[in-house]
Amino acid sequence: MSSIYTEKVFDHFRNPRNMGKMENPDGVGKVGNPKCGDIMVIYIKVKNEKIFDIKFQTFGCTAAIRSYPV
């Protein structure tokens, strides 16, 4: 039986990049889907008017976890 997800999607699910909560962020964004329960929080730090660091936390299904900013 074939999967509806590609191997690249599973790779990002198994090995997420830039994941975790950030201490003392300059900005925080939160979005969610109340129907299915997926939630994403994005943290950024800005230095010299440019994004210096970015991290995320995603709670939900495989597709939700894969759809973070890369």
C-alpha cells in the first residue's frame, strides 16, 4: 500500500529543522485549526532589521508538522 506522503515529507517529520521554543523572542506568531487541532507557534529574533533566528513548535498530524517554514 502506497503512502499519500513522499519520503521527503517523512524525512522532515522524523528530522525537523529549527524546532523548539525560543527564549526571549522579538516576535511570536500562533495559528491553529480548531476543526482538526493542529497548532503552530513561530518565534523570531531580529538583528539589524533582519531575521536573525527562527524556531517553531507544531502540534498535529504529519502534514502539519511538515508544513513549517524551511
